[in-house]
Amino acid sequence: MPSIVGPIRINSVGGGVVNFGDAFYLAPKSTSKTNAGSGALNTGDFICTNNGLSSTNPFDPDVNDQNVSANA
């Protein structure tokens, strides 16, 4: 089914997928994992984050989290 896309503006795309209209098959080609503490990845204007004692455990006992095998 066709779609009508109006005016757009893309400032930058870094390793992502930009899709316009219908899509039959979208699949990730890479995966990543980020470890951050409490309130570390907040974005926006006027953020007030009150964290007491915060600890992040970056150790992961299982080897494979998001498999990308057999992904066309």
C-alpha cells in the first residue's frame, strides 16, 4: 500500500535505518550493549536527577544477549 510522505528534514543518521513508507522486512545488522549508572543517559532540558548511592554491574554471565545470526 503506497504512502505519502510530506516534507522531512534529517540532520544526521549514524548507523541507523531510515524507513519511509511501507516495509516488508526490517532486521538489525548489529547489536550493542551499554552500561550506565542511574541517571547517566538522561537527555532533555531542565533535568533534575537525585540519586543516592548508585552502582552499575557491567559483568554479564551469559555470552550471547542478542544474536544476529541467520539475519538476511
